[in-house]
Amino acid sequence: MGVAYYANYLAWFEVGRTELLRALGWTYREMEAAGVALPVLEATCRYIRPAYYDDELDIRTTGKLVSPVQLAFEYDVVRAASGETLATGRTRHAGVNPHGRPCRLPERVRELFT
């Protein structure tokens, strides 16, 4: 069909939030080394127009603190050449410790997203 597979959008969301954290000065690797992981609790995607196989895409990502233990990210998948929004989405994450139990997000993360 020449269009990107629908589930790829969730992978692109992950790239977007990974790059957002990196741009803000902290990586997932550093967060996990500090004993906190961010599993996805909820994910939504609204498909507006198809992405095609050679499209260059921009994943515009913002984040906000939902509570001391939860973050939410919002995404716009945009065709770089035209600026056209192809999809929008949202994910919600909880901080969990190495035992999988909910935990407060590190102060550094809470400050970044307040």
C-alpha cells in the first residue's frame, strides 16, 4: 500500500519521548540507573493522514507531570516537507522501582515537567 504500518506510530512516540528527555538533559538510561523505569500505562493515537514509506517525519513531543508518580506525553507526527500533521497521540507513564512497585519520580524529572 505504500503507507507506514499503523503500529509504527507507537514506536515513533517512544523515539519522541526519548529525544525529549535527552534534549532536557537526562536520558532513559540515566533514569533507570537511578532506579526508576517508566512503563506505559495508556497509549492513544489519532490517525489523520497516512505517512508514506520515504516520508521524513518530525515527532513533536511535549511532556507534563500528572502526579508525583506519573508523566504524560503528547505527540504530533508531522510530515517534514509540508508541515502537515499526520497523527496525534498521548501516552501516560508511571514511575516504578526495580521491583516493579510504583515510586515517586526523581526530583529532577518532576522539576523538568512541572
